[in-house]
Amino acid sequence: MAGPILQRELTWRGMVIGALITVIFTASNVYLGLRIGLTIATSIPAAVISMAVLRVLGRGTILENNLVQTQASAAGTLACVFASLPALLMGGYWQHFPFLQAGVLTAAGGMSGVLFTIPLRRVMLRDATLPFPEGVAAAEILRAGATREDTGSIRALLHGGMLAAGITFASTGLRLLGSGLSATAVLGAAAFRLSIGFSPALLGAGYLVGLQGGLAMLLGALLTWEVLIPAMAHLTPRPAGLDAGAFAQVLWQEKARFLGVGLIGVAAIWTVLRMGRPLLDSVRLLVVRAPVNAIPERTDTDLSPRAIRTIAGLVLVMIGGVFFVFAHAVVAPLPALAAAMTGLACCAGLGLFVAAACGYMAGLVGSSSSPISGVTILAALCLACVFVVLRAAGLFAGAEGQHFTIGFCLYALTAITASAAIANDNLQDLKTGQMIGATPWKQEIALLIGCASGAVVIPPVLNVLYQTYGFVGAMPHAGMDPTQALAAPQPALLLMITSGIFLHQLDWNLLAAGAAAGCGLIGIDAWLRRTDRGGLPPLAVGIGVYLPMQVSMTLATGALLGTLVRRLNPQAGSHRGTMIASGLIVGESLTGVALACLSALSGQDSPLSLLPRGVPALVPDMAGLVVFVMACTWFSRTQVHPPTR
């Protein structure tokens, strides 16, 4: 009897539990994304919740736990389509979110991401330079839950989790601690800034990322804020009413980040090209039936070639069908068919690229810190350029045609965003499965189920949020309070970029400069590796340019902290540090999900805030700094001088 129980993996109860967790995570991430432009990585919270539920139900195994979190995390990650779908309302293309048009496209886009990650799994999971921090953390959590005798690991995980939960609740929930600290120095028209966040999860992720990636992101952040933005400030007229610090923030948002997009684009292309041969070999193995004497091990078995072809065909029909329906509502059948086929070709061509780029970035710095929005912007640029060429060729002419192509690009971008988001998260899940001995094809089925279940939840959640709060730039009716509208920053940005290309209002010089910088960094990285002097991952530098400095600095702090600990005590086992770092990620993630649910139910950003009115912002910021330094000190001491018991 023990054998079958130990091999329990893909079960009906697991799928039901995963679907129930899906509702919570998907709704929370959609709300957070529209409110503040950020989402929460769901793999680790899903692993903890599924472990607790299956322990209550009994007879749960580590493999069944893994499948539940795989399904739930895929659905929660699919919520990233919040970045494109609301732009259709802001642009006046929709008056609400049609369930079938939004749900089918979201599901199909997510499923295409699952298919793209199958060959990527064989390439990226074997790359020793990719730490996959959240995938490793999730595996350690599942192992600790399954091996109850390993009390030291469980205790380290719990200590890190409780510390992170307490800090997150005091900062995000009670608002008694600041979330970060910035120092700005003004010299003439230029402002120089140093910022650091106090996120325990980013500290733990930085520890798992390692020194090379952490230093590369730190370099990108410092070059941006200490060199690039001050130089831009001297060359760009400052609007009246803005001080130097506020102007520096505007320059980063509207100019420097586009340089980061160009850098990320070139680095991502180079990364995909480097993986070219092994990726093609992996695809060939998947589409051609293996000989009988070459059957792989259970832990290296993907979906069969027939299943992959069937699912791929279904996904193509789904995407092509909704593209035609969307287009035919505006233009005649033949132009609608041309738009649908063009959009389908773009999704197929861009899909593998964005999946590989986002998967590599997630493997390098983790899903939470991967700048998926930067890759989405690149995809938007490519889509818009294709349709600009079609307009120049005589298709979709006139003002009506221009309005249609902008909306169609945003709609098609939803499928690519879903594919990128799923690849960004799924490779972490597959890494977790690799570490605990899961069956890849069963994980892939769970991922497909997660895409379907998440797509069912997203359209009604978007409709409820739109009717309840409205979005800045898109209010459902005139009587609504605009002060309560959700900011929806990313949809507004994508609408601005896409329309800017058609209206010739986009500054291509910054993208070109970023691409040139990326080429230079690729050469430097190649020289360092050839001379055995380490490396400077150009993609990580681009991430440092694109992400807020607080994020990059905190990740780099975690990476430097891990290196310092290992040098002070080379005999200290890295396993304990990994468990504490995993606990930091778990504690903040679970607390963040709980606070997001509470915020969504109450309609307030911080319903539990205890910070008295009139208290200077410096007070909670300094308190947060003190607590963060104490947390770093505790993290270091527990590894340099680990407990004897």
C-alpha cells in the first residue's frame, strides 16, 4: 500500500484544491496589478497552502503538493494580463470585458506559454549559471514539509517566515515601518539618488541569486541614477513646478526605462541565440517520436509529441478565432482575416522569444524581480511596427484603420503577455519538480489546467473592479468618484507606447542607445568569461536599469550578504541559509496575499494602518531601516554561528 501512496501525484482532489487557491491568488494579483502595477509571485504561497490543506486531508505526498502549487501558481501568474486588457477600455475599444473574448484569449496565450516552456525546460534547467531562486525555495519548502524529521530545516524556514511576516505586516499592513529609504543629492540641475528597499523577500531572493547577478543589477542601477539621469537632467528642460528630485523620477519613468528596454531586448536576443542549438535539438526530440530503446526516465518525460501537436493546434484555433471575432466587429471579413492571420503569426514568432527571455530572466533573478513588463513593451513595439508596415502597404488605411490597428495590437499583446508571464513562472515550477523528482508531463498538464482555471476567473474580476472603482482614464459612468479609480499604470503605458508608434510620437533614440549599450555589455561579458574573470550578465544589467533602484539595491544586498557569510564561515552549510532565505520569501508572500485580499474586500489601500496623521515620513522610514539592518544581522549571525542543536 505504501508504494502507490508515495507516488500519488496528479489527483482529482489536488486539481480541486488548486482551482480553489486559484480564485484567491488570481483575484488578488489582478487587484494589486491595477492598483499599484505590481503582482505577487504565487508559487511559494501556493506550496505552503497546499501543504497545509493536504496535511489536514491526509495521505498527501510531496509530489501531490507540488502539482497543486504548480496549478495554482500558473493561474495566479496569468493575472499579468491586467497589463494589456484594460488598455482596450482606456482606448475606447470595449465598454466592458467580454467573457469569451477575454477568457479564451487569456487561456490560449497562457497555454502557448506552457508549450514553449517544454523545450526550454530541457535547456535552462541544465544551465548551472541560472539559480532559479524561487524554484529552489519552493523545493526546499516541500522537502521540509515532507521530511518532518529534519527539524533544523523546518525551524530555519519558520524563523525566516515569521520574521518576514512580522516585518511585512508592520510595514504594508500597519504602516508603522517604511518600505524603503532614498537619499537625493542635488548638484545644479542634476539629482543623484541612492535608494534601498526593506523587503525581506527581495533580501532572500538576492541571497539565492548569487554575487554575479546581484552585482550586475547593482551596476545597472548605479549607472542609471548616478550617471545617466544626471546627464539627462542637464540636457532636458525641466518643467515648471518640479524640483530636481521629482524631475529625476520623471526622467527615469519616461526616458531611462526605455534605454533599459533596449538593453534588455538586445541581451534577450543574444540569450536566445546562445540557446539556439540546444533549443532546436530539444524541439526536435519533442516533435519526433523517440525510438523504443531511447525512452527517457520518468523524471525527464514531457507530454507526447501527439499531445503537443493536438494542444498546439487547439491553441492556434482559439487565438485565430478570437482575433477574427475582434477584428470583424470593426472591419470587413477579408481585412479581419488578414489581421487575424498576421496577429497569429506574430504571436507564434514572438511567443518563443518572449518565453525564452522571460524564462531566462526568471532563472537569473526570480519571477518576482523579472522585468516582464520590459519584454511586454518590446513585444508591443514589434507588433505595432508590423501593423505600421501593413498600413504603409495599403491595408487598414485612414483614421478608422489606424484606430483599429492600435486596438488590435493591444488585444494581440494580451496573448503574448500571458505567454511571457506563464513562462516566467512555469520554469520555476519545473525547477521545483526537477529537484523533488516530479514527472514533467504531469506538471505540464497541471500548468494547462491552471491556465484554463485562471482564465475563467480573470474577466469577471476585471468587470467587478471596473464597475466598482473604474480605471484612471476609463470610468464606467459619470457619477463615479475619480479619486477611487484604480491607477492601472501599465495599461496606460502600453496604450501610450502603441499609439505613440502609429502617431509617430515615440523617441526611438533611447531604445537605440540601450541596444548599443547591450552590444557593448555582451562583448565585456564574453571577454570576462573567456579570461576566467567571472562574468557580467548583460540581461541582469538591463534589469538593474529598468527596475526601481530600491529593488535592485535590495537584491544586491542579499547577494553580498550571502557572499560575506560564506567567506566568514566557509564550513557553514549553505542549506540553512537557503532555508532561511526561502522562509523570508514565504513569509512576505503569504502576508502580502492576505493583505491584498483584505485590501480588495475593503476597497482601501491600507485598512489596518495605525500610523497617526501628521507623522513625518522620515519616522517610519528610519524605523524600517533599523529593523532591516537588524534582520540582516540576524540572518548573518545564524549562519556564521549556527545553533548547535
